[in-house]
Amino acid sequence: MDSPTLAVLAAGIGSRYGGLKQIEPVGPSGEIVIDYSVFDAIAAGFGKLLFVIRRDIEDTFRSVIEPHFAGRIAIEYAYQELDDVPAGFAAPSGRTKPWGTGHAVYACRHACREPFAVINADDFYGRASFQLLADALRKLPPKGSRHCLVAFTLRNTLSDHGPVSRGVCHAGKDGLLQTVVEHHKVEQKGATVHGLRDSKPVTLTGEEPVSMNLWGFAPTIFEHLDREFRKFLPTAMDNAGAEFQLPTVVDTLIRGGRAEVEVIRSGERWLGVTYPEDKARVVSGIRDLVRAGAYSQNLWG
């Protein structure tokens, strides 16, 4: 089968962090997080990069990205724009907020004919995570209804600078995802982790598997995204904040018996920036990996 594609969701701007955090240098030679994701993806055997961006950031994004990757892996772009909706619909004239992660993946529909992965542009997932995902994608029938999710250990995804939201994954004995339950205001307090589920306080062990938006899909996901997006749009026309979220679509498919999602556990430490102060942790974490020999001092040198 064809090598899997890596779709990188890079259209969003961090609401709490501000700015184009996707292109903030974090490596010892000015590398950005995407550099490490692409480096690991190439090593794992991904054959194409598909960057999902907005047209208004295209020039800036291309000037930072393409000099690193040109000639190393095929690169394509998809554009997440408010007017990219199914025939018969139109975006409300006053809406400026993006439609959400489900819409970002929907934007990939013209470029992906093979199994593909979905990642956030500004999240560091680790080499083993990409290898696990690539191996799983190679086993997916392109026309099948089976997909996959690489889940991380909750304790390995928390911020030292404030609470976060995390989707806790529940899988059956067969390893298939049953639900992803959103928890808010999640933070470490002593030996345990505390948060809110349905606005009620809960205590967690920290060992729970959580989704950090590292998905693997067969291309059949696009027909489901189209159908669910058509259902979503009428309810969103008068709600400027409504978002068409990927986990919600996946949950709907699972509950309706339309899809199976294998949960694959990664032992990697996730690194990302929720708060400005988190950047120092990302820089430190990557420098630790460089010192350990996982990456060179100059990644592309």
C-alpha cells in the first residue's frame, strides 16, 4: 500500500498563548516543534506532508517550513476557510471563529486517498508515537471503517503553570475506543491529579490514557465528516462560538456502530504550550533529548 500521509493542523492561533505559536523556535539551532514532528514522521515512513493552514498565514508559514523540508518529503497544502462548506450551505456573514478540528480534517478530503495521520502543529509527540501510528496506518484497509488513536499517559501531558483540559479515553478489553470524556481544569496536586468532569470534581490517578489529537484515519472518514458537518451547520448558524470538533464526530461514529477506533498507548512525554511559561519546559525537554542522543544539535544539518 502507499505510505501514509501526515496531516498537520496548523490553521489555529493559540487563544491563551497568542500569536503563531506553531513557528516559535524551541530547538538548540532554532528548530520549531513541527521540525521534530516531521523528522520523526519521515523516520517512521510517512510519505507526504499535508499542512492544513489558513490562506492569510500562508506566506509566513511557507517561508519558515519549506526551506527545511523541501526535497526530503512531498509537501501539499489544504486550506481551512469558513466558506469551505458543503453545497447548499454558506458561512454566516458575521462569523470569524474557525469551525473546529472536524472541519480542519474535512479540508483534507481532496488531498488524501490513503490512510493518514492527524496531528497538532504545535504539539511534540515523540518518535515512538509516530512509529506506532505509522505501523497501525499501514494495517488499515483504505476502504475500511477502522481507525486508530495514539493515547498518552495523563501525567505526561500536564502543565506546571495552570490547569488544562484533557479527553480521558475509555477502551474495552478488545482495545477499541468506547468514549473520550472531556475533563477540565486538570492539574497535578500532590500525588494525584484533580479536575472537573461535567462540572463535578473528580480525582484521577494520572495514569489514565488521554487523547492529544494524534489520530489515524482511513479515508472513509471523509464521508462521515461530510454527513456530520451537514447536520452540524444548521445548529451553528446562530451560534458564533459553535465548533465542529473531531472527537465529537468520532464519538458519534462509535456510538452509531459506523466505525472502530483502536487505542494505542504511547509511553512518550508529550510537550506543548498552553501557557507562555510552558515554552521553557518544551525547550528543556527537547534539549534533554538532544543530550540523550535522540536528536542532533542541528536537526537538519
